[in-house]
Amino acid sequence: MRVLLCTVVLWGLLGVFRYGGASGLLELSLGKFRNVLLNQTNPVEAVIRNIASNVTVVIFQVHAQQSDVVISFDKNPSVNSSGTGVDKGLVSILRPQQTICTWYLRSLDASQVLSTAISIPYMEKDPIPGGCNLEFDLEVDPNIYLDYTLVDTHIKFAPANLGYSRGANPPSCDSGTGQNSRWRLRYDVYQYFLPENDLSEMVLMSHIRKMSEVRSIKANGIKMLTLTTDDKTNVYFSSLPGQGVIYNVIVRDPLWNTSAAYIPVHTYACSFADLVDSCSSLSKLSTKVFFTTFAVLGLFACFFGHRFWKTDLFFMGFIFTAFFFFVFITRVTGLGYDEFWNFPFCFSVRLILTAVAGIIGGFLLVVSWWRFGSIVLCMFVIGLVLGFLFSSTVFFTPLGDYRVFRDDVVFWVTFSSVALLIPVLFVGCPRILNILASGIVGSYAVVLAIACYIYTSLAYITLDLLRRVLNEYFSRAYTSVPFQTNDFIILSVWTMLALSGITVQLRRERSEVPFPPHPYLAWKRERERRSTNVLDPSHHIPPLRERIHNKLLHIKEFFQKEQPAGERTPLLL
């Protein structure tokens, strides 16, 4: 596979030199992609010739993976005639009789940058992306502007205008809100996921071609929403660090049944340049240690949770307490979710504190069972843990992106109702509930551990819930994730582990008592029996102080030198 990739790169570079990309001139054809090598010192002149007379607008765009590229109408770029970024484009409004268009490209890095370029033509009835720009520097700006945090990704773009013929004046952007104005336009926002665990340049270059033209966008992209001119032209998505995502917008004219595409933009929600937390190594060592240990305990609970009742209680109490403590300490300390993940020391300290709080919570649940013996209380906590996971899974589906759940009150009322439904449904059969919870939750702990080493979207079942709790603005983000080969394999592993654990426990426990007896009452009865039964050997056990003294004497004798046996003086004859 590596040899094949190197071959593809080599042929791509040979193609660049063959067509003159490195010599300063790049001949383009409308609708055809070309790879080109850019550098900082020698701008590349991109030229299109023999443009047909029915073409009124040409959108030229260039894409690179991580290095910024400058695209301009002139050799000396200015603010109002150029754009800088990894995904940038310009709109050329053609004059009558014009058959040639020229643009200039260069990179901001001293080293050579591999990029891909394309020019797309549009006719007079096609809408013009960014034609009513009032926010950005370009007069007509077809670009999508993207910024991200580790929580969400924000895209915004300028409104489009109606198309018009060569030499005519552009329609007014503020001439009214009727059907003869730009207010009739609609904006379809599309999302496309790159292959998981693949950060190579050539993969990006090949897949971004699928999101550049209207027909290919509709065929390959996922339509997320439709905006009208009354809506704000910005959209939020949940960030997926390490996963490549391409966004684009198609503007439609319902009257003429025409459409045009903006400039696609991509992100990995991470930095290639950072030495720590780069795109290739997102999980810290402390994260891996924490979730690997957690997965070992979860795997034990999956198959032996009900048999080792106190261990299962500790596991569920750990999850319950650690989750709420993490939310509490993150909100109290004042650091946002983004800052939390960006500071390794803060992350390690909070992770340790969360682990300590979880251990304390697990022990408290075990102690409460030992002292009070309340099965109802224990099963309520266990049912809530399973209910939270079940409710998170429900909102992990496309159901969670419904507009009604943008409202926090509606979301949390629905989420809590679904979570509480689990302990209520199984109130009459607590043993079944405990076996289901230990099997499903324990096996999901293995999924979280796998996510520390290999990207999988299944980790976002609980991570998106945590983001929504910690960030009050996360409700506006669309939480769609890719579901590719790795996810299907890990989902199969999760399902097999859960079914195996539940089946093994049900077969083993079907002839046993549902739950062990009340520990405190059993201990109390045993103590009373020992105090009244003189014939019981345990009745004659010495006091604690005497037992400790005897133990210390045994230890002291262990370190003493052994005395030789027999007489020391010679025998008398």
C-alpha cells in the first residue's frame, strides 16, 4: 500500500512538471483538476483560454492540506483582490467578448507545497456564490470561512446573488424581499467525511474533488440542512479531532431551477505542526493509562459482574461519581473544555482527581450496600448508568440533530426521561437489570479504551453528552459523525462482548439466589452467635491487643539468631 501511494505521488509530481506547474505557467481547462507545486518565491500564473460566450462567471479555486496558499488576480496581491488560506477561490465576472482569465498562485512557506486547482464555469441564470458579500474583503466572495475548537467547528459564508448576463449590471442585493430578488435563494449545507485514520495529502486531493461541483456534491456529500435568506449564513458542527471533514454549500435558485457551489473547505480539527497533541497523536499517555485500566475493570464486570457483586457496585459507583465530579471540577475551575484539553498538566491533574473521586464514590456505594443492604438504592444507581448510556446512544443517532432538540430544556427533559425509563422498566427484576448493565456498560468501557489508540466514532456516544454538559453553546452544533469500516468492526466487538457477557451471567446465575444477604445483618448475627456459643472455637479468640502482641513476637523471633542444639561442653568419660 505504501509503495502504491509513493507511486501515485511520484506520477502526480511528474504531471506537475510536465504541464509546467513548476516553471511558472499553469494551463487549465474548465472543469478539470490540476495538481500544482507552489513555492514562495516564484508565483504560478494560471491561465484559461477559449472560454465559451455563454459562460458569464468562472470560479477558480485552489486547495492545499496544511500550508496557506495566496490566490490573486494580480502578481502583486492586495487585500481586495486576493485570498489566503488552505482552501481559497476567486470569482471572475466575465466581460463581453472575454475569452481568457488569469490568476496568480504562490505559497507562504519556503518549501514547496502540493496543491490542486480547478476552474468551474457558470451561466447567466446560475446564482453567484458570495455575490452579496458585505462582511469580507472581496467584493464577490465565494469562500467558506472555517474556524474550529476541540469542541465545535464553525463555518460562515457570504450571501449569494442572482445571476446575470455579461455586461449587465448585477441585481441589487437590497432591492426587496420578493421572488424577483436574491431572497428567493436557498442554501444547502453539505458534509463529507474523509477515510478514517488517513491524513495523507493525496487522499485529501482526491476526495476534495468530490465536493467541488454541484453534481458531485449531491452524489457524495451528506445534506445537513437548508438555509433560507432569512437565516444567518453560519453553521456549527461538532469537532472530530483527527478526522478529516469537508464542508460545502450549494446555493439554489428555485425559480430558474439552477444552482452553484461555493469553495469547499476542509478541517481535521487539529494541528499538524504541534509537537504535542498533533493530528497524529491526539491521546495523551495519561488518557491511555486511565481508559485501559478502566477497560480491564469493565471487561471483568461484563462477564463476572453479578457474581462479584461488590466489584460490580464499585465499578458502577466509580462511573457515576467520576462523571459528575469531572463536570463539577471543570465548571468550578473556570477553564473551558478547550483549555482543559490543551494543558497537559491541568489534564493530568484533573484526570487524577477524577479517578480518585471515582474510587471514593465506588467505595461509598459498596459501604452503603454493606451497611444498609438496600437493593433498591444500588439498582437505582446502576439503572441510571445504563439509562444514561442508552439515552446518549439514542441522541447519537440522526434523531439528535432534529431542530427541536436545539432547545436545552427540551433536550434535557427528553434525555432525563429516557434515562429514567431504564430503572423504572426493570424495577421488578433487579437481577436482570444488573446483568444487562454490567454487560453493556462493561463492554463499552473496552470501546473507550480502543478509541485511545484508533479513531472510532463510537466514543462520541458519551463524549457529545459531556460536551453538551460542559459547553452551553454546544446545543447549536450538528453532531453527525462518520461510520466507516473501523466503526463497524468495533461495533461488532462491542455487540459480541455485551451479548457474551450477558449470556454467560444469565446461565451461571439462573440457579443462584438473586442477591447476596445483607452483609451488616449477617455480620451482626454472627457476632451475637459467637458471643453466646461457648462451644464455638471463635468464642475463645483472644482480644485484639493480645493478638497484635503475639504477631509482633512472631516477627521478632523471625529475626533472632537460631540457638545451636545440644551441649556446649565436652562429654566426660
